[in-house]
Amino acid sequence: MVEHLTGTTCAVIVAGGKGLRLGNALPKPLVLIGDRPLVSYSLETYEKHPEITSIVLVCGEDWLQEAKDIASRYAPTKLYRIVPGGFERTDSVKSGISAAPSDCQKIAIHDAARPFVSHKIISNCLDALDKFDGAVPGIPVADTLRRFSENLSAGTIDRSQYILTQTPQCFQLPILRQALIKADEDGFVGTDDASCVERLPGTRVTIVSGEASNFKVTTSEDLYRAETMANSIATPGCRCGEGFDAHRYATGRDLILGGVKVPFDLGLHGHSDADVLCHAIGDALLGSVALGDLGVHFPDSDPQYEGVSSIELLRKIAAMVADRGYQIVNIDATLILQFPKIAPYRDEMRENIAAALSLALDAVSVKATTTEGMGPFGRGEGIACRAVALVVKTG
């Protein structure tokens, strides 16, 4: 967890479901969809969303440790707190919003049982808060609605007046807090958050377009549907990029690899900090979305990049990849050098790169090899690096 997160927009992921209707021994959020827990999908989506500044996970007390393990992998840079849920959903929401950062102004309440929420829905709900107190995604009712009494049809209902609501349900946080306090005072238990907010005089909750894919996993049939969907999107628009960079040794410079200052009597020659590891990774990422190479975007003729940290360049490149509609999946890089040994600094390099790219640590691999004394790198004239990046289409 990141202890000192700040920012005005927090996602509260409610994951307290027991999953009794699934017929599974595990708590619903831990049930595997594909090869990963149900709750991991929501964590990863909100981790990657640019408007979300922090995440609070509300879970069952009996799987707090599992929650920590899952969240550390799928929400490594935005997870703020993990808190136990309550008996009713409203109790869990209250627990979640009370744990939000003190400067939070907008809150997105999301059911972990909806694993396939899109960035578009989240953005539309949050944007609507500029004009409304709350925003809820909804989809039209496709089937005919009927009233019934004693198993007999009692008339058809005009379905055009109804929608099926989804999450996230987004609100101005002070309004939601006030609504939950009033619900407590009145003994009101709503089935969703909007039902509490709508009870406050003068509040306005708008409806934004939801998506059929943002369904809730409740029954075994839903679980099968989620499995099918997870398998179908496991590699949508998958693209791979390869990067290579090499720098010769130079005196009077620090040796920077993966943002780490490695103790050595030589550095690498270059216009920036000459971080050959970051440069190869950057080229791989740019190549994966056909955006050229580092020289196109950060030319050595531009004085603003003289001595610049290549970790900062990676952050810029990650934003470029996101702007093209892709999400970084993982990085694999191999340094080619005779000396120095990098093993003592490898984990710190991985941590720096993972943070710059908003990746889990286990999505970044850094290795090293020698050329057994052959060629310029075997003779110790410099360092080279090869990198491969996998990205996937989002939305």
C-alpha cells in the first residue's frame, strides 16, 4: 500500500461478497476468472485509469492477507487502504469512503463483481460530476417486463421508463457522506448508493451510458460468461515491440542503469543520462505502437534533454502508449556487458522501471549476460541492451 497518496478522486472497490449463489467454496472476489482472481480485474482497471488517484479495497475480514497479495500485484501504485467490509453493502461503502485520502472530493464506488468495467464508463461518470451530484451507468431493459400475481400475468410494463443500473456509481464525496448519515438516521437500507443520495432534497443524479459487458457475476451462469469473456479478451490487439541500444564507456560520468547509480569508475557516453537499459525499453515500447524511436521524440540536438533522467523519459513514453489506446503488459530486458556486475542492483532497477510504467514488479524482468569476451562489449568497451515490450489494446 502507498501510505501518502494524495489526489481528489478515489475509487472504492467493494469486494465483500460471499458468492453463495456461485456454489464456490471461495469468497466471490477470490474466484478465478481465467487464471486470476475476480477482484484483480477491477483493481487493475482503476490502477490504470488516469483520473483515479487512489484506491480503497473493501474486503472480507477472512481474506485480508489474500487481498494484500492481490492488490500489491494489480494496484501497486494507487492502493491506499484495505479495510474490512460490513454486514450490509452500505456498511462496506461507509467503511471504504471513511478510509479515502483526506483531500478526496470525488468518489467512485465499484462492485468487484463487475470485472469488465471500461475506462470509458469510469470517465463518463466522473466527468458528469462537474454538473451533477452523482452519476450512475445504466443500460436499457431489453426484455419485456410484466407484472405478475400468483403466477399469472397482471399486465405489461413500459420498459422505456426503466434502466438496469451498474457501477461505478460516482458522487461528490461530501454529498455521499451526508446521504449515508441520513440513511442511518432513517433506518434506510438501499440496494445501491444512488438510492441513498436521491433521498437528499435537491440532489441530482444523472444516468450515463453503461455497457452490456459491465455485467455482475452473481450466478454460475454469470461465471461461465465471465470466463468466456476473459478468454476472448486475453490477447485483444496484442502487440510486441523490440528495442536495442548501445553506449560506449566514458570517463567522468556516472553509470546509470534502470535509474540506479551503479558504483563504477566509468559511465556511459550520451546526451541524456545514457541509461542504456531505459533506452532499450523505451524503444521497445515506442516500436510496439509504431511511434518510431527515442531519437524521434527526444533528439540529442535538443538541449532540454541534456542530462535528463531516462526514467522520466519512460514516463513520457508510457503516456504516449496510453494515448494510442494501449496498455503495457510486461517488459523483458537483457543487458549485454562484461562488467560491472548488476545483480546487487537488479531489483532496484526493476522497481524504478515498474513505477515509471505503472506496472507490477513481476511484470518487469531485467537480466544480464556477457559475450564471453567476444566483440566490443566482451572487450569492455561499453554496454548494450535488448528489450521486448508487450502491449494490449484497451477499451
